[in-house]
Amino acid sequence: MALRSGGRKLSFDILAADEYEDLISSTAMLRSHSDPPPLQNGAAASSPPRKRKKRKSRKGKSSLNSESPTAETSVINGDVNYSCTLSTLTEDAALIPDLDSEVQQVTLSSVFGALRQRNVGNGVSGGTVEANSDDSGSSKKDDVAKEEVAENWSGCGKESGQQGPEMNGRKLEKDGTLDWKEWMANDPTYMLPTEKSPMKYFLEEVYAGNSLRSTTTLGNDKERERVYDTIFRLPWRCELLINIGFFVCFDSFLSLLTIMPTRIIMVFWKLIRTRQFKRPSSAELSDFGCFIALIIGVTLLQQADISLIYHMIRGQGIIKLYVVYNVLEVFDKLCQSFGGDVMQALFNSADGLANCSPENMQFWVWRFVSDEALAVASSVIHSFILLAQAITLSTCIVAHNNALFAMLVSNNFAEIKSNVFKRYSKDNVQSLVYFDSVERFHITAFVLFVLAQNILEAEGPWFESFLCNALVVYICEVMIDIIKHSFISKFNGLKPIAFSEFLEDLCKQTLNMQTENSNKNLTFVPLAPACVVIRVLRPVYAAHLPYNPLPWRLFWMLVLSGMTFVMLASLKMMIGMGLRKHAAWYVQRCQRRKLHSD
């Protein structure tokens, strides 16, 4: 009875010790590869759980250090003896070298949990624990327990060995122990460069083929065509498009100075001859609106003292000149875009006023007057911005400290940096080309301003230096536009045929043909450049007039004005007819090309 009660107490202590050990730490179970040694008497069983745990851990460590990895460690709970070999554990762990530590921990914990449940169930079955008095009975039970544990470990190892290769993405040749060093040594693709000799590594690199194979790839015919498009084909088409756009702007500028005054004179002549006032048409109202904005702009620019502005700008340093020129350039583009919208609104109001009913006449009159006031204000502001920009460029050209080159270099590289590395759509690239055409025309107006200032104030041989500086300005502008558009097209995947399509749209606009999208049209308002040119050339004409009585002076003013008008009208006819002829030829060529491609 004492033995049975002692056995019942032993099973209770084993349960308590296992639960206490599981609550304190889950790692202690993984540190010890064997369960507590067999108990010899009841006194050892009645010892506290904490002391028995310490003795168990010490004995477990000593057994691991003293015994070989293949030695068996017996576990006795009551009258059942289980065994587990460390070699089995190491072999099964070697089958899954690519699994994470979490998967191994879950596998080990599940195995040890199964062992603990099996120990407890066998220890308390029937409510009694019998002593190991019968050696033969206990040895049979030990053999059965060993076979069950071996089956459990082999099953876990096989399952883990099957999952390991699938999770890592490659299959293993055998389910045995895997030697990673031997496997990597046999596979030359996984050999590290540090394991090779320097001479062998150098010879392999020499005979490997392309020396830049790690950073570049083998090109094809498409990549070769892309290189030659960036260098040759695209710059030619881009420069052709910008030049055609420049002449379109120049034609519009000449129309403002020749066609518009002629039509206004014809309207007044018709009114004087018939002496009947009729409602003007939409085109006549548009001409009157532009003429009023031009006259007001020239009159206000006459009040500006160019010499004072020139000396104020010249007293600044190179950095300030650069900042001033860039600020004026930004406002020039903003006023150009806004001025186009204002003129569209003015022409719309003129069309509504010309075709409205008498009941709505007052509404359309006030609308036309408000749009005209806004157009005058925008053109005057734009005129002052262009005048200040022209004076700044003149200051840089006249300066003897290479301020022109410093400003051009800094300004042009800033333009490349701000445009090249951005993402653009096809329509945005087309608008950017049109902006460059308008900018090219503005630079021509600035050079004309510098020429007029040199005629009035320069002394000595100045034409040669002026011509050299003007060529430098134009060459820099052309080179920057070519580089900018070539690399914008390269980075955005545009081919040279896209610039041919842009030129086709511009030719259709020249022939007054309707395009699919209004964004494909070149928008240019010549009011502000015309105000600046008239303001600059008037002192030149005044300086060459004779100081005779007023009638003779008026006669020479009419003669010079007539000669200027004839020259501008002749230039207008030449440029206009040439543009129309080229536009018709190019549009027909594109249509024939499309028919042949279809």
C-alpha cells in the first residue's frame, strides 16, 4: 500500500513538474534532450519540484557532455521506459536545412508534447503505479516505447524533408544528411570569388567575353536606330519645326503691321465714301480691338526712360542679372499663354457683337468693352516685360566682363535641367516646341533692340562685335533647343516621326485647315513684340529726320513710313506665300505617304 500511495504521489509530482516547467519557459524543454533520470526510491520522489528540476538539468548536461551523440537516454514515468536518440534528432534536422527556426520549433514542440501526453497517460492508467521489480516486463515495455518514439521521429523527419525542398524552390537528390560545403564546392556556379585565386579570376574575366556585361546588355538594331535618331534624325526635324514656327510667328507679326492697318484704312475709306454707318463685321471689330491695344501700348512705352532702366540693370552683378533675366523669362511665358486666352475671348465677344440682335446689343457692347480693357492691360504688361528683358540682354552684350557668356551658359543649362528629366506626353512636347519657336522670335526682337541702341549711342567700329555677339546668342539657343528636345524625346520614347506629325499640324494651321485638337495649334499674340519694336525704331527714324520747317519734316515722315510699309508688305508677301506653298506641299506629301502605307 505504501508503494501504491508512493506511486500515486509520484504521478502527481510528475504532472505538477511538467506543467510548472511548461509555464516557466518553453526553451528549457528544447535545451534538454532527455527526460529526468530514473527514480530510485520514494524519498527522491517526495523532493520538491524545483530541486528535482535542478538535479535533472545538471545530470542532463553531464550526460550530454560525457556521452556520445548516439547514446540513448532513458525516460521512466512510473513503470514505462521510453528512449530517444540524439543521432535521430540530428539526422532529421539535417533533412530540412532550408526551413526556418519557427518550423523546427513547432515540430519539436509537437513531438515533445506527444511524448508528455503518452508518459502521463501510461503513468496514471488504472490509478496505480507499479515498481520496476520485474526486469523482463519493463524491458518489453521499453522496447515498445522505443519503437513508438522512433516511428514518431522518423515520421516528422520525412514530413519535414518533403516540405523543405518545396518551400525553398529546389529539389534534393537524397533524403539523407546534406553537406552544404561539399555541395557548393561541386557546383561551380555557387563558388565565391574569394575561393578562387586572383590570377584565375582575372583570366576568367579576360576570356568571359564583353568586359561590361555586368552593367550593359547586348544591343539590337532597334537600339542602334535609337542612337542615330537622337544624334542625327531628330535634331534635323526638330530644328526644321522650330524654324517653320518662327516664320509663322514672323508672318503674324507682319500681318499686324501691314494687313491690319490696311483693313482699317479701307473701312474708314468706305465710310467716308458712302457716308452710311453700318454695323462692322466680326473681323473688323477684331482689327479695331488689336489696333487700340497697339496704340495704347506704344504710347505708354514711350513714357518709359530706357536709359534709366539700362543703368539700373547695368549696376547689378552677374548673379543678379541672371536672376532678373530668368524671372522676366518666366513672366514672359505666363503673359504669352494668358494673352492668347484673352485674345480668344476678345474675338468671341467681337463675333457676338457683330451677330447679336438689337435687344441684346447693350449686353454685347459691355462685354466687348470689358474684354478690350483686359486685352489692353495684358498687352501693356507683356510689353514692359519684353522691354526689360531686351534691356537686360543689351546690358550683357555691351559689358566687357563676359557677362553675356556667363548668363547664357547658366540660363541654358538651367533650361536643360528643368525640362529634360521630366515626363511629357506627346501633346506637351508639341507645345514645348511651339514655345521655343516663340522664344526664338522674341530673341530676334531683342537683337533688333540692341542694334537700334548701337545705332543711336555706339561710337567707333561696333558692327563687328555686335554681329559676333548676336551669332553667339543664336548658336547657343539652337544648340540648347536641339539637346533639350533630343533627350526629351529619348527619355519619353518619341521617335522622329512625331516631329513630322507636329510639322503637319502646323502646316494645316497655316492653310487654315481644321485640326482635331486645338492644343495642336501654335498660339502667338504679336501685340507686345510689335509695341517694343515700334518703341525702339521710332527714335532711330526721328534721329534721321531733317530739322527743317514742319511741312518738310512731315513730308519726310510720310516718305519713310511709306518705304517701311512697302518693305514690310513685300516681306509679308514673300514669307506668307512661301509658307503656304511649303504647307500645301508637305500636307500632300503626308497624305500620299498615308495612302501608300494603308
